[in-house]
Amino acid sequence: MTMLKVSLLSLLIASTTIAAEAAKSTADHLQDVSVTIRSESTWSAGEGSGVIFSRKDADGNTVNFVWTAAHVIDNLRSERKVIVNGAPRTVVTFKDAKVIKVIRQNGRAVGRLELDAEVLKYSDADDGHDLALLRVRKLNFVTDSVAFYLDNKIPKLGTDLWHVGSLLGQMGSNSMTDGIYSQTGRLIPQLNKHVFDQTTVAAFPGSSGGGVYLKSDARYVGMLVRGAGETFNLIVPVRRMVQWAEKNKIMWALDPKVKMPTADELAKMQVEDVGADFSPENEEKKRKKRALAAMKFPFMLGVQPLAPLPLIKQQENK
């Protein structure tokens, strides 16, 4: 009997150790694929979250793409009017975002890397999906890569989740919180006709663009974008990201089985959504809609503002 108790105790200790190591491995992985996104324009600057998805190009180099929320980088967007074949045309351009990755060793931060990233695809937060895809300009930045939940079945209510993001900006980078899947298919009439899923993972300004993951296997199930309290927040579910990616022919940015475009093909990509309307009437409508939505639930979770701009710039902006 004594030997049996010892064996059972040893088995219990071994199982607990294996579970702890697995949890540590999951936590380390989610830390490795999480970054802070800094967006700095002439008049505003802020920080949100992002998630790394890595692919190999034809030459064997690792290309690092980063998913984030469109409203995290919308201050980098600008428009200019040009004449093409005698007809006016609106050209949209983006400044580079900054991708910041913290380096940790033995339980403490020992430094950070900050690299430029170009905006490849963008779907605005008003009429679109509030999604943006970036590409880090430096090749072989990191080898880590997120795995997306591409199953057809929607996770059940009550499913345990992780969130890793830059809560309150870079100061809270790689913060890890947990919660559950609390509802699916939320529609917000004052926003658009797209569905959101609801979770209880703790989130704050700066969480926008950060990933929400299954606790069971660390697969990415959605992107945090809006909320109305630390544990009432909305995500763009992966199934919606898939719809947008398929429409814009960028499934290679979610599914590693889909062939990645060449550098020349990426350079020719249309940044804005297919069929995006840049007419002055639509832009004015979007501005009014944005101002109204900003005052109503659910609020955007990011970006976390940086230090106030110099006084001279504030005065010039008035």
C-alpha cells in the first residue's frame, strides 16, 4: 500500500511538472510573437499592440508580417489628389509604423528592438474591419510566428482564453491576462454590419491590435479592438479576418499553406480595401460617423497616447 501511494504521488508530481512546463512554454511563445506598435505622425502619437506572423521567401529569408488594428495606425494615413488620364484620383499613402519587441532574459527586460514596418493592407475602423497588416522592413527580424485558429467551428462559450498585449502602451508591453469566450456574433448598429465576438480577458488602452488565444493550444482566435471596461471587450474574430483576407487575396497572411507573393507582387498590392470609396462625400460621412461613435459604447481600446506634443505644434494645430 505504501509503495502504491508513493507511485501515485510521484505520478501526480510528474503530471504537475509537465503541465507547468507546458504552461510556461505557451506563455513564452505568446510573449515572443507579441509586439508594441508605435504610430507617430506630425500631430499625434500613440501605442497599440501587434502580433507577428512569419513566412519564408523564395530566397530562404524570414519575412515578418504584423497584424494590428487599423485605428492603431490611422494617424499614419494621408491622401493626395492626382490627375490620371485627365481624371482626378485620390492616392492613399502611409508613413511607416514602429514595431517594438522587448528582449527578456532570466525574468527581466534586458533591452528592446525597434524597427520600421510598412503598411501593406488596411481596412478602416468605420466602414471596414479595423484591420491592418504590416511588414517589418528588416528581413530575419525574428523566427517566431503566431498560429491562427482556422477551424470552421466557432469556439464554445466559456472557452478559456489568453490575451497578450501592450496594456497602457510600451510601459505595459507583453502583459498577459486571461478570461473566457463570453459571446459570439455581436452586432453594433452604430458601427457597421460586421460581427464581433465578446471576451472577458482584461484589456486597457494599448490592447488594441493584440491577440486573443486559446489557452489549450495558443492558437489566435481574434484581435482586440473595442471595449467598455477591463473585462468587457470585443474582438474581430478570425473567421471575419478570413473573409476579409479572401476578398483581398491575402490568405497567405493567415494560412502558412497558401503561397506567399514575391516582393514585387507585394509592392503592387492595393493598400486600402478593394472597392474603397474615397469620394469627398463619403470621407465627410465617415468623419461624422467617427465623431459620433467615439462618444458611444463600445469604445476603442487603443491607442495609448504618448507624451503631449510640443506646445508650438499644439498651437499650430489650432
